[in-house]
Amino acid sequence: MRVLRAGDVGDDALNALHAGGFGGPVARVGRRGRLERHSLGWVCARDGDVLVGFVNVAWDGGAHAFVLDTVVAERCRGGGVGTSLVRLAAERSRAAGCQWLHVDFEKRLRAFHVDACGFRTTAAGLIAL
């Protein structure tokens, strides 16, 4: 059951957003196929027709979901887009029956994940759902 799926998204838009968000050239990766095979779902933010934010939620098929690839276009950062996407991902993970939402992040992203999104610190990031 992929209840998180919020917004159709294609490889070209995802590859461009990832390149801008994580650095490097635009890859030619079949991201949509990976999402279909391995994710509980995903949430997207758009500015008109342009993809400006994305969060992937993988899962273990049971109680644990995992936030991956949170990315917001540089021009849209600082306005709550990423926080809103993570909040929606958490709500939909809870609705899907998950009890925990995990995240790993670099130290420089602590304020976003812990302060803005509500993860509590553990050996990894974790939200009780």
C-alpha cells in the first residue's frame, strides 16, 4: 500500500532537483522505478509545474518508515517547504500504520531535522508515530 504518493513525478524532474539540491551534474537515473519498487511513498512540492521539493519514504513493510532524499530547490529554501513535506510524510506514514519514522542526517542539518521537523535525537533520528 503506497498511501504517501502525493504528486506524480518523473525521472527528469527528480534528477534535476537532486542535482541542484545535492550538487553535481544531472544524472540519468531511473528514480521513479526505484520509488515504485522500494518506497512506502513520497511527497512533492511544486511551484506551478516545476518540482521544487521532494521527500521519499522507504519502509520495512511494518512499523518502521525512513525519510530519504529530502530536497528543496535552493530558491525555495527557508520558507517551510521542506518542513511541510516532512510533516506530511509523517502524517501519511502514521496513517499507513507505521509507528516510527527514522532519519539519518549530517550534523549541519540538525536544526532542520530536530528543531524544525520534530525528530528527537538518538543514535539515529526517530519520531514516535
